[in-house]
Amino acid sequence: MKNGHNPLRGWTLLLIGAMAAPMLASAQVSLTTVVDLAQRNSSAVKLADADVRKAQAALAEARDVYLPNFNFGSGLPAFPSVGFTGGVPSILSGTVQSLVFSVPQKFYVDAARSGLKTASLNLKNAREQVALEASTTYIELDTIEHELDAAHQQDVFAERLVSIEQERSEAGVDPLSDLLQAQLTAAQLKLKRMHLETRAATLSSQLAALTGLPVGSITPDHASIPEIPAVKAGEAPRTILGIEAAQMLAHSKQQQARGDSQHMWLPQISFAAEYLRSTTMLNDANDYYYNYSTHTRGLPANNFSSGFQIQVPLFDWLHRDKGKESAADALRATVEAEQAQRQNDVQIAELTSNLRELDTLAEIASLKQQIAHEQLQSVLTQLELGSGAASGPDATPQLSPKAEQLARIDERQKSEDALDSGFELAKARLSLLCALGHMEDWLRELHTK
């Protein structure tokens, strides 16, 4: 079965994993490599692949009943036989059996073929789900690391703010409450940084579990993350692998039910042939058999028979009840396929609504970041040049040094908010890609990055 992977590339990925295993130091790993390693390491993919192999064997088993089945055997008498045993004593035997005609078997073969298609679709769907999980985790870790950079900068600005307020409070310029407020701001920023570090550690562990690489050995390469393909919210979905697999499973169950219900009154024809090499060792079989070809008493050495066996079941209650059971299974599978379709439609509607909202939130966060940046530049300019206003009731008060730190902290906070909104938007877009059946576009984009 084609899996769309280059063998040389597979060995390269395994070599990367082997080289990275003894190294605890973090190194940049591309998103493409992470997705490929996750797909190879995934238990869900391995289980789906095992189901494909099982379905292939089941289809071969359903077909092979038409192929001749050869059996050979031999045996030697352990003790002398006495009297007529009712069977021809033989030292060598060979039989050939095969199914020639059966209406139910045709439906069983169709059911097995549909079962193989179901397993193949489930395997492809498992690979896409793993790719979605790995991509989302990787992009979030990349976002968190950028947010951590901003958080560390905020810590520096907060320390400067506390130092400035400490000096101003000791000098009696600002009240003690301003110092306490600065310390509270620093503590809040520290707590937020700790939350980001905890989340980064969790994401790193998740990537390690997905890829099989050591924990902390993956540093996201932002340049390896391609732009998520644009999908219109109202675009009609393509074939959804999970839904198509459910529909194919329902068809397989229906074919199985038809086969189980076709036993009554329908003939089944089989072919059989048998060869026996008789023996007179330790028996008195020659006393009971007459050889008409030689008109002598004695057991012929070579014996062969063949023929067609025709069976017409008249009252086969077992298969009748089995047909009812299979029909119930088919009905259940059909309803489950319809339910999967409805659930996917609901998910698309929810993601579409969320995507519009997240798109707007990302735009708002970006504008706030730009405003905060411009406000920071304005503060820096005023601190460098002074207010430029004369003294008087309408004069603009001279900014204090703490205004710079507050502006820097606010600008970094708006940058973190923009990064967070951007990730939520990317996550929603990837989920919508998967729900609309466009996940293959993302994987193709990854491998051409």
C-alpha cells in the first residue's frame, strides 16, 4: 500500500531521531520533521495500519475459497488390523477442495473489499489527525516561546519600575502606594511568566510523546511554519475521511447482511477430488475387496475419485437468524455514518462562527499592539526632548522615568496578546481545514516549505 513517503527520507528521519536521543540540549527542528516523526511514532497510526493488514487478509480469505485447497497426508498402521474396518487402508492420501459457485460468497467478497477501503480511509484519517495535533502543538509552542521573550523583557522593565518607585518613595516624591503598585505589577508579570513556562514545558512534553524525541530537545523553527491555506467559511466541504470511512463501513455491513440472508433456497456448488494410495501392511483388507479390472480378489493400489457437490439449504435457521443480526449491525453502522455527517456539519458551523470572531479579535489585538508601540515612541520622545511646554496652568506635566517602564510593559503586553490571538486564529483555521477535508493541502504545503 502506498503511503506517500520516500524511503530515503524515512531513514533520514530515523537517523535524526537516533542522533537526537542522547542529546538533551534543545535544537531547532522543523515542523515538517515533527509531523513526519509524529505520524511514524503514533500508536493510532500503527493500530490503523494493523487494521489495514487485517482487512487485506480478510479480503484474501474471502477470495481464496474459490482457489483449490490441496491437502496431503500419510500414515502407517500402529497395530495389525483385524476384520473389516469400513475404510480403505492407505499410506498416502491427497485431497483437493474448492468452492465453485455461491451467491452469498459474492456479497462476502464485496463486504471484505469495502472493509479494506474502510481501513485504508481510517489509516489516512489517523495520519491527518496526528498531523493536526502535532502542527497545533508545535505552533502553540512557537507562540509561547515568543511570548516568553516578551515576558522576560517585561520582568526587566518591572524591576526598573520598582527601582524607580523605590527611589521616588524614599525621596518623598511618590507615595508608598505607588511603590506597592509597582511591586504588585512585577509580581503579576512574574506569575504570568511562570504560567507561560509551565505551558511551554507541557507542550514540550507533548511533542516529545508525539515524536519519540527526548523532552526539551525540540525548539520550534518559526521559518518552517507555512502560511495556513485560506479556506472560505462558506466553501462546500470535500470528502471527509472519517465520514467516508463510516459510510464505507456501513456499506460493508450491508453487504455482509445481504450475504447472510441469501442462504435459503440458493444452491452452493463445491468441487472435490481425492487420491488414496492403499496399503496391505498389517491388515487383511484383500479378503474383503474384489478387483473388477483384474477379476482377482485384492485391494487396488491407486484409488482416485472426484465430483461436484451441490447443496440446497431448505430450512437453514442458523443463517436466517444470522442475517437478521447482520441487518441490525448494518442499520446501526448506517445511522452512525449519518450521525458523523451531522456532527461534522455542526463542527463546521461552529468553527466558521468562531473563525469570524477570532479574525476580528486578532485584528483588534494587532491594532492595540500598534497603538501601544506608538504610545511608547511618544513617551520616549517626550522623555528625550522634554515636554516642550512653558510653565502655567495649561502646560503638559513633565513625564517621570516610570512612565517609560509602564509604556514598555504595556507595549510588551499588547505584543503577547497579539501573539496569543494569532495562535487562536491559526488553531481555528487548521481545525476548519480538517473539518472541510482540506488537511491534505496543509500537509502538501508542509512538504514544499
